[in-house]
Amino acid sequence: MKKKKLNLGETLKVGGAEVTVTTAEFVQSDNEYSTPEKGNILKVSYKFKNNGEERFLATDDIFNLTVDNETQKNFFGMDDTNDGFSEFLNTNNTVSGYTYFDVPDAEEYKAEMNFDPHLETYKADWIIKKSDIS
């Protein structure tokens, strides 16, 4: 299957699921003892909806964030304990969540998805332009 390219906020419909990278925003560390190595913390938010007959696992683990094809590390230095998610979604249910990444200053970031809800893998890239980041 060919990898799809989407813009921030666009929804991908695959395998009975709707997946959206909804927003991206630069945030400050909420922990005085933890600072990002690369200078910035990017909070990326996602939304999943199950339109299919079978439940599937919606998780932030299916996403990597890259800059110029280099994978960026998650930023675990926040005091926020609600980041990351892993939920089984039944038919017609939705879940939203977010993760933090330690990133350099760049004109473009890419949220890369490898999603296999029902033993078939779907791949997509959401392009996050610096101008789209709040």
C-alpha cells in the first residue's frame, strides 16, 4: 500500500478507522529540573474513531515524529501524567490523546504512522509546517 500524505488536521479513513493528527503546539517544560536537549518541546495531539465492526487498539505507539528523516525522541520530562494513550476502541467510539517530543527548530515536522488495526498495515505521514504550529 502506498503511504498517504496529509496536512495537520486532515483525517485518514482506513480499515474502519478514522485517524487525525489534530494539533501541534510548542510548550514549555512544566518541570524546572527537566529541559529538552534539542531546545523545543512539541506537543502533538491525535484523534481516533472506530467506524468498523471490530474493536481495535488506538495507541500513540503507532506514531514517530521526524525532522529531515531523523526520528525525534519523546520528551518524558513533563509533570503532566496524561500524555500518551493506549485504548481499545469499540464500534462508534472515539479517543483523543497527545504526546510530547524533544525537537530542534525546523520548518517542517512529520508525524509518521504505521497502523495495523486488523492485520493489515496502513502508513501515512502528516506534514506539520512550522507555520501551522500554535
